[in-house]
Amino acid sequence: MLHYQVAYHLPKAGERMVIAEVLDFPGVLSQGFDLADARQMIASALEEMAQLYLEQGRALPVPGTVSVEDASADLIERMPLSV
């Protein structure tokens, strides 16, 4: 099972959505109305992107091989992906 790092950006003044980005899987972004919703949405986006990579015969990015950070994130946590 692979574990990817997900950064969450909580709503600031005037914003309504929680933004989520998988830091070590480029292109996997989503958003949700709250943190729980954002977690579900980013998990779905990660699964769909991984499936697309596999269907195209591309290797999945290996988590932890590149140092990734997001100093502006309000929360960073690991998310499992089983393929």
C-alpha cells in the first residue's frame, strides 16, 4: 500500500472551500465544503488519477522519493492508496 502526503488549505476570509492537494502525486487536486468532504474528494481524485496512470501503462509516483512541502498548508496528512 502506498501512502501519499495530502496538504489541506482551510478557508480564509471570504473563501468557502477546503482545498486539497496530493503533494507527491502531481496533478491530484480537489476541494470540499469542509475537511471531511475534502478528504473524501481528494481520496476519490487520487484513486481516479492512479487508475488513469495504470490504464496508460505509466508508473505511479513513488511517495517519499522527492522531498515535498507546502508551508502554506494548514494541515498535512498521509493518505493510503491501494492498487
